[in-house]
Amino acid sequence: MTQVNTLIDQVVFAWQELQKKSPLIQCITNQVASNYAANVLLACGASPAMIDNPYEAESFTRIVGALSINLGTPSSEQMQAMKISAATAHQESIPWVLDPVGYSPVLKWRSDMVDTLLTFMPSVIRGNASEISTLAGEQSLSKGVDSTLNSEDVYKHAKVLLKSSQCVAISGPSDFILSQESDQVIEIKGGSILQPRITATGCSLGALIAAYCAVAPINTATIAAHVHFAIAGKLAYEKAPTLGQFNVAFMDELFTLNAEKIKQHIDIQIH
Amino acid sequence: MTQVNTLIDQVVFAWQELQKKSPLIQCITNQVASNYAANVLLACGASPAMIDNPYEAESFTRIVGALSINLGTPSSEQMQAMKISAATAHQESIPWVLDPVGYSPVLKWRSDMVDTLLTFMPSVIRGNASEISTLAGEQSLSKGVDSTLNSEDVYKHAKVLLKSSQCVAISGPSDFILSQESDQVIEIKGGSILQPRITATGCSLGALIAAYCAVAPINTATIAAHVHFAIAGKLAYEKAPTLGQFNVAFMDELFTLNAEKIKQHIDIQIH
Amino acid sequence: MTQVNTLIDQVVFAWQELQKKSPLIQCITNQVASNYAANVLLACGASPAMIDNPYEAESFTRIVGALSINLGTPSSEQMQAMKISAATAHQESIPWVLDPVGYSPVLKWRSDMVDTLLTFMPSVIRGNASEISTLAGEQSLSKGVDSTLNSEDVYKHAKVLLKSSQCVAISGPSDFILSQESDQVIEIKGGSILQPRITATGCSLGALIAAYCAVAPINTATIAAHVHFAIAGKLAYEKAPTLGQFNVAFMDELFTLNAEKIKQHIDIQIH
């Protein structure tokens, strides 16, 4: 059995576990993404809870299957909650995902918080090429929160982030996933050119990675979440190539994914 | 004329009043639900306003037809607004609905606020079986904000809440509505298995109950809102059994409900 | 060449510039609108960023193409951010749009902030007839945030607002646009009776005006944004006359607008 086939079996198994266990996932996310991310989690089989206040953060994080933290549009109270929940997850060995939206010199408040959050060792860091590149110490001219860099050029420099995290995922036309486990880089193709034209798809992918982390090993979980998104995006675009219809079809495809579709449409390479 | 037929006529009349009067409804709700709840109210005939700051809460609540308070993802400022608006509604005899999302020992901050809000005598308390059960003093092992209990098992214990509220509504595969008016329990069937897979449907139902309360007696209003949702969910699922399409069809059906559809599809029982 | 034909050419050119340049647009907006407004901007060709905290407001506003400020559901931190970002935009000559949602005596906190923001000379003030009328000093009995006045009756009194702004836009069944440049009033027809039944369409129009302001003269930009919305709304309604389907089709039409469609469907008059 080839290594790719083993990966495919692991992805299928992770998907099945997600359906069976429907883990409770805490998302501290931005106001743009909160509804969409919750719907993505529900469509994919998880049970979302967007608890983001500092007064309930510790007691709630203790009971969740995994945590997703996203810095899109933070408030002061959310910032406090992020720190408490990340610390709790780290202490209790609950997997957690960090999405450093907008990490850049021009957005210093959140970028300082990201630096603090890194000390709590996120299981996975995920972002677009601009964010990951800047986080990895590269100079970047990010245009706001959307990426202007190529994911392929970035992943070679992103290995330094594996000091802070088990897994690093860079999304783009191809997604690249780096892991502490090996020197191999996993590339996942699929998706659609329309996905970047819908807000919060990246943020929702971060939440979905957390959901898979609650039921599968970190590395497998990160791959499985990207595969789930890539196949749904590809199949949705085949049905509906305009933005409004695509978004509806994308939710349909996230919801109706199954083992057969995974095996048929997965497009994964090992570098 | 049977008692059920009388109820059906009252529901039809409440729906007509909602279309005619399009009452202004204040919602202090969570960031996940705010857009969806506003769209549900507009689709159903009401006029939403999500004013949720403490500095305008008192003057604004005085002019609304009804108020809906939902504790999904509170901020400190929203919490202050909730207390002010609930007190104002109570004082001015403006109907108001309390949705104690996540009420449980693990979410103490909001649960304490719910206890405070109960002193302002909500017209209606609505929630899923886990929340209502915990609120009624039962032990519960709620998994986050989604219900793991059966609504049918819970309603018998929920009568204690009628000390704080004219009406108690428990949503689930069947919805159960208890009222101070009589010992009868109203059961409403319909809806779809996909509704719990779309976030904020419950929260939006709370807002819709408030909308009906602005134009009809509390008990009738609570029944009418549940019937509106149950029929729309049922008809939407017949047209579109996948998640993305269902959500679109559900909004269509909320919007196109009419007296005939109510009479044809209502499924109501008196226990 | 007639004056209307010149306007049409300018609108087409503005649309082309928006596609080509995809400017970064900062939106400080309400929780109801944030997801929808971001999706509208992405569908129309711009690059949205909903940065709304006071700690990053100054450094971020310096790098954006335009700014949109909307007072739908403000928090204290957003209010601080609004003041900082508006002051920065004014100082740096970055175009910015003010949408005074709910401006009325009953919502004093935001109305006071609107008065403050006017001192930073918004490029465009846009609102519905009730809001613009009250802002222009008329007495109004606004029902919450939705307009109960006729846009046609209001525009004659709105000229006083041109002391604070280059352009004033009043939305309604017909949209009216006033400008410092001349005494002419531009009327734009189109859209659909369903647009007011979808929340945040007005708020999103404010964001879209900002997007066009980043690539075209203020007056042209304001007209172009209204035309973009009016044509998309009209074409969407022809395809899908129910609320859920309409909303999907509206996003499709915002996305697939092109020069030919503009020329064919634009309905503009000069008064």
C-alpha cells in the first residue's frame, strides 16, 4: 500500500469519526465568520459553540473537544478570552488551532496577541501565504486580510513555525501542510476560484481543522479538513459557477461528503 | 367547533396581524444569530432592530412592539443592555421573550444573568430541552448549546417555570408549549431534521415569538411562531433535502406562508 | 453626447476600475451586516477588511483605499474606532462614507457620534429617507432603522447636508443623489421590492459606495454603486421572486455585472 493510500484511508476514517462523535468545538472567531463557521461545522458533522467571553472561557474550554481561535475582528473581551482559552487548552492537552488573520506590522494589537498565543503551543497554525510568511519572519506586503503571496513560495520558509506548533497549514490555490512528524510536505489540490470570493471560508476552515483534531491525530485532522473543503469546493463549482449559487452548493457538498466521494476526488501529493 | 379549530383560527389571525402591523422588534442577540434572526423577522413580516447597547436600551425599548433577549455570545455591554431593556419592558408592559442559550453550571456568567432576568418576568421563556430542564432545576449534561435531551421528557418538569413566565416553549422534534392559562400542553409537529443543522434557527424562533407577541395574546403568539417555523421547515424539506438548498427554501417558505398553508399543514395536539 | 450618456460611460469606467484594482476597503459596521457587506464587496470586485478596534484603527486606515462607517449596532470600542478612523481618513484625504443608521432622538448615543463624525467631512452620507430627513433637521417618526418616509419627498430638504459632505445619497424605491458639484439631482431606478426585506442591503450599499470611491471621483462612485445595486436587484427579481432564492440571485447578479448589462439596464434621470 502506498503512503498516499494510507493517507486517504486515514482521511476517510477521520471523516467517519467526525460524523459518529460530533464533537463540541469552541470557536473564538470574528463577527464576519461566526455564523458561517458555525454552519460549516454543523454541515460537516461537528457541534459548534462560539463562546468568546473571558468570564466563561476557562470552564467552557475544559469541556470541549477542541478550540479554534481566529483574530479577524477582535474586541478587548475576546482578546482576554483567547488568552484564557488557549492557556486552558494547552494545560488540559485539548487540541487547538490558531488562525492569525491579518498578522502584519500594520495590525500590531492582534499581532502581539498572536505572539503571546504562540507560547501556548497551538496544535495547528493555519493561514494564507501572507500571514504565514510574516509570522515566519519574512517581509510581506499583505493587502489587508487577503493573501497576495503564493502558497507554494511560502511553505519552504514556514518550517520555522514548527517550533511552536505540531502542524502548519498554508491555504491557497494549492494547500500545503507541514508537520513535526516528518520532513514531508503534503499538498492538497481542489477547491474553486470562487472560494476566495466568499468571506470567512478561510476562517471556517480553521474551525473545521479544530473539529477534526477532536477526533483524529493532529496531522491527519489537518489534512482531512483541507480535503473536506477542497472536494466540496470542487464539486460545488462544477454544479454552480456563480457566486451566490456556489455558496449554496458549497454548503450542500460539505454536508453530503462521504467515503466514496473522498476516495474518488481526493487530490493529494507528498513532497 | 373543536378546541384545536379555535387554536388554528387564532394562529391564522395572528399571522394576518403580523403582516398588517409589521411591528418593530428589538433583538439583543448573539453575533451568530443577528443576521439570520433579522432576516427571519423580515421574511415573516416584522421589522427588526438589533439595538444592543446599554446607552440606548431604555429609550429604544420604550418604543418597540416587543423585545427578544438571547444569551448566545454575550459581551459585557450587551449584558448591561439586557438588564436595562428587560426592566424597561417589564415596567412598560411590553412583551418580551427570554432565550437562555447555554444555561448550565459550566456557563455561570450568563446563567447568573438569566436568573436576574427572570425577576423581570419574561412573557415567554423558550429553549431546547437541555436548557429548559436545567433552568427548571433538573440535572443536565448539556453538550454545549445544542440539546441532548428529549423535549417530550422535559415538559412535564418545566411547569415550575410558569412562576416566572406566562408561557414556556421547549423546542425539539416536537415542540411543547406550556401556559399559565391552563393545564393543557400544546404539542406542535412539523419542521425538518435539517433545522438543527443550521445555526441560529432556535435563536431566530425566539425573535419570531417576540414578533407575534407584539400583535397577539402571549399564548397564541407562542403557538403561532412555532407553527410558522414548523410548516416552513416541513415544506422546505420537501423541496430541498440538502443543507444549503434547504436553508434557501426555508427562507422562501417563511416568506410565502399564508392562511391556506397554515390550515392545510398545521399539526397541533392538545395534551 | 447627452449628459446621461456621459454619466453611463463614467459608471462603466468606474466598474472596470473596481474590477482591475480591487481596492482594500475598511468597514466599521454592525454585527448584522458584517458578513453580508464583506460578501457584497467581494462579489462586486473589492477587497474588504472589517477592522473595527480602536487599537489598530489609525495604522490600518492609513493603508486602505476607502473607509465605510455604519452605526447599526455600535459597541464602545467600535465607537472609538469610528472616531479615529474617520479623523485619519479626513487627515489623509482617504474617501469615506457615513451611514447614520437609526439617526433619531430615541437613539441619542449614536446620533451624537454621527454629529461628531460629520466634523471629519465624510465624502458621502448615505441613508434611507427617515435617517437623512432627521439628519437634515426635519422632524421624523422613524420606525426603528427602516424608513417610513418617501425618498422623493426628502431629497429637496437634504441639500443642507452638502455643507458636511460632497455627496448625499437617499435610498428608497428610487434613489436620489445630491452633490456639491451641481444643483442637479440624480435619480436611479431599479432594484426590487424584496431588497428591503433582506437585512443589511442598505448597509452593504454604503460599503460598496466606499469601494467605488477608492477608484473613481466621489460623485461618479456614488452613482455607480447605486446603479450596481439597482441592476443586480432588478435582474435577480426577474429570476427569483421569493426571498430566499432572490438573495442568492442578487449575489449572483452583483458578481456577474458587466459593461453590457450596465448599458442595457441602467435607469437614470437628471432633475
